[in-house]
Amino acid sequence: MTKEQEINNDLIEASNYYLTKELPDNFHKWGEKKLNTFIEGHLWQPFEYWSAEDVWENIENLASGIRAYINKQKG
């Protein structure tokens, strides 16, 4: 698995914590407008008043934290 695929998989996994439907496998090919529309259309209720940009930032932060934890466990 390439580093890019690893990052995309981490983002997909992290999206489950903020969205009612996880990001699809091809989300990385989307433009910002399509990504924001998807996020806005699938916000989990506690985040329904957040902007798509804020939710995306949290998804990125969680994905990064997940990867850091996995790498730490690997040694």
C-alpha cells in the first residue's frame, strides 16, 4: 500500500466519526466543492451546524492521530 492510499484509508476511517456515511474510496479525486457537498449531506447530528471545512479539519486531525498511534504501536 502506498503512503497516499494509507492516508486516504485513514481519512475514510476517520470520516465515520463525523458523518453518517463514510467517504467513498474515490473521494480524493473530488474537488473541494464536491467534498464539501458530500460532508454537508452526511453530517452526524452533533455536527449538523458545523461548516464542512471544520468537519473536514477534524476528520484530518483524527486520521493523523490514528496513523500516529498505529506507527507508535509498531515501534
